[in-house]
Amino acid sequence: MEQGIRKLVDNYESKEGRFFSIFIQCLIVVSLISFSVGTIPDLTPEQRAVLDHFELFSVIVFTLEYICRVYAAKNRLGFIFSFYGLIDLMAFLPFYIASGMDLRALRIVRLFQVFRVLKLLRYSKAVARFSRAFSMVKEELVLFGVTALILLYLSSVGIYYFESAAQPEQFKSIFHSLWWAVTTLTTVGYGDMYPVTLGGRIFTFFVLLIGLGVVAIPTGLVASALSKARIEDVENN
């Protein structure tokens, strides 16, 4: 029996496993659509009843799937605390928690149902390739992340000294200037904080140039690693 359940939930190459994975993927997508439709304010009681019944059905299926995966796992405790194990648990646990509460404010836990979308990661080869690509360049990304934090701090310090005298309400401190540094380095530029002095504008010009590199460098690293991972998949197949 254990082998049969493992073949169903883990063997995507078998006919049963392929059908099961497609069924779960479709159920995840439809349940997310149902969750979104349920936020529409003008639904009739009949429509809400249909959504509630479907939610109950999907929760039962996800619960049974989780029990089967735990039962079929070689290391059951390891699966329960693994990434996918926790995601599978979060797919249905909020429903039981919210249903057992009377306080309306605590029903916000139902929002954690959006974790169901992460269950789709289990069935994606592209995600597995993406994970391998990150593993290839994780040291470079960590180094770049630390460098970006340093640049973020230096940018907030620089704009504070250029603009604090001219705009004391906007650039009150280095911590207040940090928001400007984030939006500028990421090239978002909301426009709620901007330099008015000549020095501040020149400084902003250089920060924007650096910001282009902040976005481009990690993108290039991951793209290169993805290409290597794809080549490895082709060679292995």
C-alpha cells in the first residue's frame, strides 16, 4: 500500500502519478480563482454557498494529499518540516484555524490560503532548474547583496548631507533619507522625495547610474546560471 501511495504522489512518470499531479495543479489554480472571486462584495448568498462548498472540497483533497505524502515519505519527520511539507500544510491549515475561531479579526489567517500557489512549484522542472541556477551563483549574489546594502547606506548618507538643510522636513535624518536611497537605487523613483540643490541633483545622477548596475548585475548572473542549468539538462537527457 505504501508503495502504491508513493507511486501516486511522487512518481510523475507513471500514468496514475501524472493524472494526480495534473488534478492537484488544476485544483490549486481553481481554488485560488475561487478565493479571489470570494472577495467580490456583491455576490449572492447562493454564489457564496457554492464557493464555500468548493473550498471545503479543495481543503479535504489537500488534507488527504498531505496525509498521503506524510505516509509515503521515507523520512516522515523530515518531510513535515521540509519546504514542500510546510507549504502543503499551509494549503489547508488556515481553513481549519479560521473555522474554529469566533473573533472576526483573527480570520485574517484565511489569507494564508494564497500559499497554495507555492504548491505548483513542486511540479515545475523550470523551478528546479531555477533553484540549481541560484545555487551556482549564491556566493556571488551574497557578495553583491552586501555591496548593495553598503551602497544603500552611503547613498542615504550622501543625500542627507546635500539636502537636509534645504529640505529639513523631507530629509530629517539618515534614516529618513534611506527611503529615498531605496527608491533611487532601484530606479523606481516615486517622486515623494527628490533633491532640489545642485549638489543633491548631481549626486542623484551618479546614484541612478549605480542603480542601473544594481538591477542589471544580479539579472546577468542568474541568466548565465540558468543557461548552464539548461545545458546540463539537455546533456543529461
